[in-house]
Amino acid sequence: MNAPTRHPETEADRQADRWAMIGFVIFMLASLVIQATSIQLEDRQARLEPWLREGASHLALLCLVPFFPIVLDIAPLSLRRWRWSVPVHIVACLGFIVLHVLGFVLLRKLTYPVFLGHNYHFGLSDPLNWIYEGRKDAYGYGITMLTFALARMAMQNRLESRAMDEVATRERRLMLKSGGRTIMLNAGDVIHAKAAGNYVEVSTAGKTHLVRMTLTELERLLEEAGGHHVRVHRSHIVNLDHAMVITPTGEGDAMIELDTGETVPGSRRYRERYAQIA
């Protein structure tokens, strides 16, 4: 019987979760050392107790790491589904607080008599103790959940970038994100591209698409797609098939006239790339 094939996006999420978990473990170890040694510096008589106390708290947190990907699978951080995700995360945060507190209390009750010779008392029936621990855990829940969500987002962006590269190389087309949609363009149809803040304006015959990517990323895709495009300025790419005239403007710069009637600045830094137009 063949094993079920996992979707690439699911695989990307699992890989992102693994990286986030590794980062979480490293952070927890650093936090343990810093907090335990800080207590020892404040109280020179405290030796083993800070390590047992903080170690129990951090170990309980590490045991709860798999909790975050499970909750994210149920309620992804998305504005489109916030009516569903917000209540789920509120319940999950409360569950996280309870499990963490019960976890470190149990570990301290087990270790204190063995290593310190006395029992540990927390006061589970005191609401103030829950409020004190709960506010810290709620903050930690939010930061950790956001870390896992950002790791997944970064991995999904990497997956999309690979898909764009494959389409450009195999089909000689560009797969671009514009206005929440994915558009497909033949590389040769791109006449001119201009940087616009965090976006790029991609001009074709009669239409301009606002694409969320860098000009350098677009330049790479056009090259992989076999387009006849060159970078003529730090903010401009042109299709040489549509370039008609170069007019020098002094100090090595120039203005490039396209067959659409548009003029594009050419920088002396990129002059070797567009000099072939003349």
C-alpha cells in the first residue's frame, strides 16, 4: 500500500515548524541561563534553587512546543477567518496557561524535596497566582504563535518563489502576484518595469500591473524566462525589443525612448547593458 502523498504546502509548513521549534529551544536555553544567573546575582545565597525553579518552568514550556503547530493548523492567523480564529486562540491561550502552570508546579514538587530538602508550595487556589503567571504566559503565547506563523509565511513565500522560477524556466512565462490574484504573463509581453516602493509596476501593451516584489527579483525571472530585458537604471527595466532611441543627457546618463512613446532614464552605471540599442 502506497503512503499518501503530502501536499507541497503542507510539507513547507512542517519544515517551517521544525525550524521554529529549533529556534524556540535555543531561545529557551538562553532564557534559562539568563534568568537563573540573574537570580543568583541578586541573591548570592541562592545556588541550586534558581536553576530548579526556572528549569521546571522552561522544561514545561518546551513540552508544550508541539501545541502551537496544532493550534495553527486549526486556526491559521488570517484576517479572513478572524471570527473563527480569535475565539480558538483565546481558548488555546487559556489552555496553554493552565498546562504550563500545572506542569512547572508538578516538576517543582517532584524536584524540590530531592535536591533542596523541602517541599514547594505554589497556591493553586489563589487567583492572584494565576493572574501573575497568566499574564506572562499570555504574552509568551502570542509571541511564540506569531513566530510559528511567520516561519510558515516565510516558507510559503519560498515555495512560491520556486514555483515562479519553474514556470519562468519551463514555460517562458511570469507568474506574478497582483491585487490578491496570480497573473500569468509571457516574458516578451513585458515592455517596461518600474520600481514603486515595495511594488513594481509591470507595463504590457495597454495595461500596467502592480506587483509585490523587488525589481531585482523581476529581473531574475525575466532572465530565466529568456526575455530580452535589461536593467537600465536602479529603478527601471526595459524590453530591448521596444527600445528605439537613446539620447545622452550628460555625465554618461541617457533617456531611452520606447516604441510606446514612453521615455525611461538610463543610468551610466548600466550603460553597457543598453548601449546596444544605438
